[in-house]
Amino acid sequence: MVRSSSDRGLVLPAINRGFGLRVKYLYTSILLFGYFSSPPLLEFVLGLRGNFEYDQDLLT
């Protein structure tokens, strides 16, 4: 991946741009997963569905 010093100026920004997007996507997915797997929010969503006891029995 490492090329001559003249090429490196063009290659690194492209790599960094792709890497930044990948990290941002990974961070967002981790954040969303943590958000949706948190018990209080899960209870809230299941409570909105109206059959919380039934759903909790299915989950455990």
C-alpha cells in the first residue's frame, strides 16, 4: 500500500476518507445497538405494543 513519497500525498487522503466513514458507520451501529438493547427502552417499546408481560415471557 505504501508507494513513493509523491504518490503517498494522493493515496493517504483517500484511505483516511474511507476509514473515517467506516469508523463513523461502526460507531453509529454500536450506538444504535446499545440504545436498542438497553432494558428501559426495550420495556418502553414492548409496553407500547400493549402485551408487555407476554413479550417478556418470550424474551426470557
